[in-house]
Amino acid sequence: MALEARPLPPSGRQIELAFGDQRAVVTSVGAGLRAYSAGGRDVVDGYEADQMSPGGRGQLLLPFPNRVRGGRYEFGGREHQLALNEPEAGNAIHGLTRWAEWMLVRAEPAIAILEHRLYPRPGYPFSLALRVEYALAATGLSVSVRATNAGTEPCPYGSGAHPYLTVGTATVDTTILHVPARTVLHSDAHGIPTGTAAAAGTEYDFREPRPVGPVMLDNAYTDLERDEDGLARVELRDPEGRASVALWADASHPYLMVFSGDTLPDPERRRSLAVEPMTCPPNAFRSGECLIRLDPGESFTGRWGIAADGAA
């Protein structure tokens, strides 16, 4: 059967979800979150249907989040070389599936489930069966990502997501930020971690909510403080207290990246905060830190979500 040749948006099929006053749009390209609003206001700073996702907005980062230095890593006694899709820094970045077409396998008014088979390729000669579920409910948006090793040998795996959160402020400078993390990772000029340090007493300490101000954030956090339900929550509020949004992540995500967009072009620069749940830190394919090893047939599932105005 020939492929249909009619024009489609750059992000593919647009899958619209609705629950009460919440609206979300999921894309078939990359199974990303293009838009999410609640109560008539945007809580995700997304992009238009006629755009490619800029700055990684709303994308899933599979089978590795963030960067791999030089794109080179060793696994199972073999060396592998990923394509360097961040050539100016000499890195591989944000995985292998964000520009791939995913198949919609279930669509309901408030639920969308998409699947993708990642086949072996140079740099990642492994096979994964990937499945993501987006669901709207009274508590907000939840996202569940499952990866199954569909090959015949063990494979390395990590996952992340790249939503940009907004509370309607013109820039992130006045946004009140709460990051419940005791440790921050510092990186070199190429975005590769060079070490960890206590967040306490530094400009990266947001355990007590305070304005972002002029701080330039492009840092991973760990040692996350979790609520009684086991979830870590990063919260943003506008300075007048009229709007808030929280991103939550389950225990499978011991790292959270916070990015203030300083390297983005205008008008996207410092317009919103990317809060990225990650199962492992940047460069995990090389360092092995929190890297997930999946044996043939083994699965791994992680959950995260977004709630507006403290619904979660």
C-alpha cells in the first residue's frame, strides 16, 4: 500500500486530548507533547502545528536523555559511536526517537497511547519496543513511558522528557521556582558533567521557593526530596500567586534537569523553564551512572506528569 502523500504538519498527526477545562495535543512525530493548557491558560510553552519542535520542546528523549560526550560509549565489551547531532559541542544529544514517526494504537477523549519500534542502527545496535501513554484526569496530565528490550542481547537504556513550563510571566526572571533537590551537577562548556556539589547556599538552591532572577540554569539536580506519595515535584508560581504549575516524577527518575533557555534564540530565550525528568544524568552512556541495563524481554516503565494550580 502506498503512503498517503497529502501534506502533514512537521510534527505529524495531531492527537487532541480533553478533560474538563484541560486541553493537550500530542504529536505522532516523536510522540511529543506539543501543547497543554488548563483553565484557558497555557501551562506548557509549546509550539505551533506548522513548526518543527524548537529547542526540544515537548519531546521524549529515548533511549538516552541529554548528552553523550563525543557520542562514544562502551557496552558489553564493545565500543559504539553515535551520530553527533550536537556538532558544535561534539556530542550526541537527546536520543534517537524524537524525529521518528510513532504509531497511535489507542485514542480516547482523554487518553492517547503511541508505540514505536526502535531498530538496531550504527551506534545503537539494539532493538526496543517503546510505548507511551498520555492521560488527562482531574489531577492533571500523566505520562507513562515503557521500554522493552526486543532484541537478543542486553542493551543500555535511559529516558527523559523535555517540556517547557510557564505561568504566564514574560520571562523566567520573576517566576517563583521550587526545586526539591539537595545536589546539583556542574558541567563543562560542552554540557558534560564535571562533578556534583551541595545546592545549599549557592545560586542553584531552590529548596525554598524564590524568584529565578538572573540565574542561568542548565543544570541537572539529584538527591531529590520526595513527598509521601514518593513523587518529587518541581513547582513554578507567578509572583502574584495567581497561577502555578508543578511537574512531578516518580522514583524511576532520580534526576531533574532545569533549563532557563539562555542559549535559545529570541523570542524563546528565558521565556519559560524546561523541567526535564530523567532516569539518568547527562553522559550516562559513558559514565554508567544510573544507566539501565535491559535484558532480552525485560521492560522498564517510568511515570511523570504535570498539574496546574496545585491539582496534584
